[in-house]
Amino acid sequence: MTPDGPRMLLLKVPAVLLIVSVLLLAAAGFMLLRQFLVSRPLDMREKIARVDAVIDSEIEQSMGEVAELNATREHIADRHWVWTHTTRDFRLPAAVESGDDVIEALRGALRAEGAELRVLSENPECTVVSVTLARVETHRLRFARIPEPGTETVATSIPASTEPEPRVAVIVDDLGYGGLATDLLLTLDEPLTVSVLPQLPASEREAHRARDAGFEVILHLPMEPEENDIPQPGELLAGMSCESIVRLVEENLATVPGVVGVNNHQGSKLTTLEDEMTAVMSAISGKELYFVDSLTTPNSVALDVAGRFGVKCIGNDLFLDNEEDPERIKDRFAELTRVARRRGFSVGICHAKMSTVEVLQEVLPAIREQGCRLVRVSELVNEDAYHHAHAGD
């Protein structure tokens, strides 16, 4: 080697380190950008504006001169979604023999924009429909037969709605450990759904106690999160074979007897994986169990896979007690009732913690006082609520 050889080698080493450092920084920057793009709320307002235009166009074509009585618009944002919700009231002209024609024309036009229309209630005086986009209700439209001014007594508003009262389902997660909070929870005389973790010392006993107390019981199925420092007993992991997942689901179900449904514990990683969720749904599809996607990530594919398997399913709207502060928990319950009043139903998840159970004693009667009805989850999934479930936070 020439005398310059070692010097050239020493000069190359910093250059290689610099290149490696740049590549590592670029990779880290890419991961941060990807995480930002994945975690930022999805802004639906541009798509909703196109849906607005379709509604205006189709109603004008079907009804001629549009007689719009009322319209309200609410801007809504949470951790995963930004959207607007609009309520509009229309008078059906005398020339329009049936509102069905208007609604069917509107349904077809909205389908071209990826939106769905569902009739919520109808009678000779008033038909109420819901428009959803990406499973989020964006519009509530009411079509009423109200006499034209000057013909007879004019109603000043839409006739009294025949819509059912808004329904709220509350799931209490993480039973299976025993303790005072669970004991207090099981004294509540409310139509709650409780979710029991499998393979814990008190799993089977608490499932029996909850059913005997009149609660609906589901399996709180552990699934791998993005950060998995402490694996749970019975946890489903990414990369498991279909046979292994099916076998583990069966073992977990055996430790929580008599369940009527399943929801995921954690799972921000596993619920984004098509193959693994396909195995989960194949395991529960023949057992007449429903599935609640806890929606620990907005990228979950669980509802879509469940729908393909014919599994009745619904998504969580709100986690209610991520913060221990009782006032913040009450605020979240208030938001849950607002979702129900706007959409007709809502699903919220809380946990078997003393702070939460104490708040439940206060807020559950208040939910009824606000015009909502507390229901078990099975009542919602039995009415095909999959088509209206949307990502919560």
C-alpha cells in the first residue's frame, strides 16, 4: 500500500458515515411524514360539498321549484374526521304524487358519489332519510306533505317525527381482573354491555356474574397493538397463521362462556392486517356472535372484513374515559348523546375503573333525561348498523 493509501481510506470513512447518516435521517423523516399523514384527521368537506350539489340538483329536477322549509348545518371535527352535518326540511309539491320517486332518484345519484341513502322513517305525512359518506352521516333530509300557503291552515314546521328515540350503547371493557370497581359496576340496574378479557383468574366467574346481573357479555379479544411491550394472555399477534388464530380465538371464548359478541382489546396493529382479521372473522362467523371494532386506529379493516363474512358488526364512536378526570368523562358522555341525537344511535367504550363506574351512576340516568334510550349493543347490530358505523376516537 502506498503512503497515500491509509490517508485515502481515512478520508473515505467519514464520507461513508455521512452517507449512512443522511440515509438514516431520510428514513426517519419519511416515517415521521407517514405517521403525520396517517394520524391527521380526514377532511371530508370537499366530498360533502359534492354531495350537497347532487342533492340540490336531484331535488330540483324531481320536485321542480324547491320548497325548502328549514336548514341547519353543523361543523364537526374529532381526532379522525372533519365534516359537516346538515339537516334539511322540504315540502313535497302537490304535483309530486309520491316522495318515493324523489328518494329513489336521489339514491341513484348519490351512489355515483359514493354516498348511501337510507330511509329512517316514513308515513303519509313525512319521510325521513339519512345520507352517509364513508359510514358517516352527513345529511338528514325530511320530505313532508304540508299544504301550500293560502289553501288551508299552513303548518309552520315539519310534522312530528316518527323516528325512534336516539339509542346509546355503552360498553364497559376490561372485566376479568376482579376488584371493587367491577363489584360496584355489577350493582347497576342498567342495560350495559360488558367486555371480559380471556384467560384471567376472574374471567369465567365475572362473565357468569355479569349475565346473572342482566348485563350483555362479550369477549374482549386481545390483539397486538403498534407498541407491544406487555403481551396479554390469549393475544392475537401479527404473522400468526390462520389456524393458530382460529385455535386461539376458540381457547379465549372457552374462558368467557356465554358471550354474544366480541370486541378488540388494543389491536392498533392487528386490526389493520387483512389476513389476520380474515382469520378472526372466520373463527366467529359461524357462532352467531357480533363484532364491535373498538377502532383503536382509523386504519382498521375489521368492519369491512366482518361485512364480507356476514358477521353483524358496528364501530365504536367514542372512548369515554381516556382521562381520569370525572368532568372530562361526563363531557365525553355528553358528546356520545349528541352523536346519538344527530345520527339515531351511538356506541361508546369505557373501562371498569372506579372513577368511571362512579360517573356511570350519575350520567346513565341523565342520558335518558336527554331523550335517549340506553340499549345493549345487540339491539344496534341487529338493525344492520354496520352501514352507519364510523370511526371514533
